[in-house]
Amino acid sequence: MDRSRRHHARSAAPSAEEISYTYTDYREVAKAIREMVIRGAPAIGVAAAMGAALGVLHSPATSIEALHVEFTEICGTLAQKPAPPPSISSGPLSA
């Protein structure tokens, strides 16, 4: 059974090419969210949920307590916000 997850990104343009990505680790999903490979609130929510599921699926935890600790780390990784882009303006409004 293929346990990979697929995300399909499609542009609004009618002739847009469909691009498919496969993620097998929650850290890959988190990176795709941060780098805006996955866009839009619904897609980000579903991807984060699938990322959490991947994290639990591949967890080495042997007890509920250990899984709880790891799940907190998984969710924290998925919730990290991207760094803001560097400021390109040095005018009076950038202060």
C-alpha cells in the first residue's frame, strides 16, 4: 500500500498545468506550508491535518504518554510561521 500523500495545486487559469507533490513526513509538509507550496486556508488546514497523521503514523512512540509528547512536537512544527520577508524599503514609512 502506498502511504504517500498527494497535494494537487491548480492555478485559476483554465490552461494551467496541474502540479502534484508527494510528502511522506510531517516535516516535509510543514516546509511546504511555510514556503507557500501549499496555499489557501482550506488546503493548508487539510495538509496540516495530514501532516499530523503522518507524524503519528511514523512515530516510534511505544506508549500513549510518549506519543502525546511527540504529537505536541509534531503540531508545533506544523504550526511554525514563516519568517517575514526582508524589508526592501528604507523610506520614512519603514520605521
